[in-house]
Amino acid sequence: MGTSSKELARKLRKLAAKQHGCFTAAQAIEIGYADSVHLYHVKNGEWDRVYRGIYRFADIPATAAARCMAALLWTRDKTGKIQGVLAADTAAALDSDALGADHPIQLLVPRGFRRSSDVPDGILITVADLNDHKTSIMMGLPVQERARPHASMRTVMDAPDYFDWLDYQAVLCKK
């Protein structure tokens, strides 16, 4: 006995809700959609094709977080695991609602990252050793944490200290 199209849609929407409305063709197939019906759903206006093999439900707004999720899904490997992380600048722009539609999504991908297709417009990738970067999860997205200055690099001076420092510099610079 087959699964009804309403049941398939419910399962796919449940998955997509965790991914800002986005999903992969492989995920749709895993749920039970035939590969041959993907184009039908796009032409019917139910799905928007974001990148090759990456879709978003058309009735879910195309937010900046959805753009980021689609870009991350594009980095998945053959097992479906996301390989990339959002670069710190993109994550900061997303967090502050400053990631406009014209801003590219910057991703860090591991050494050895290979795709059989070209990098889509709107995505910039940087190959990096991801073990050297601290990552965290923000809005359900893997992101590179911003580097924080070391405590010794953050010097706070009050006004008297600053003027003493200036005097000291003036003495050093005198010939």
C-alpha cells in the first residue's frame, strides 16, 4: 500500500520546518517522493528551486536564514551530511538582520571539499581546516564563531592613564 500525497507533504513540511523551509531532492526522495515529480511541484508553484537539488516550499518566506540554510545544504556530501559552516561575517550579518538579498553567503568548507557542479551565484566558499575554527549553532545553522581578542590585547585606559601614556610616548620620541 502506497503513502498518500498528503502524508508525504506532511512529512516533508515537518522536515523543512527544521531547515527554514528548505530541503534537498535526496530528502524528498527519502520521504517517498518520486524523483520524477520534483519538476511538477516546481512548475505547480509549490516548491521553489533555490539551487540544483535544493528546494524551498514556495509558501514559506525566502528569509536570510533560509538562504543560508539552502547554501549549507548545497555543501552536503554523498551521505547527506552538511560539510560547510557559515563564515563569521555572514553569521554576524544574519544575527543583526543585515544580510540582504544582494549579500553573498560566505561559507567555510573543509579541505578536500569537492562538488561536481560549479559554486552557485550568491555563494562564496573558502577552503579551510575546520578543526582550526570554533563553531557553534545559531538559528539551527552551523556557524564559525568570531575570534575574540585575547584578554591581554584588550587594554582599557582611563583619562589619566592615557595622558601619562602620551607623555611617555613624547619622551621616547624626543631626540
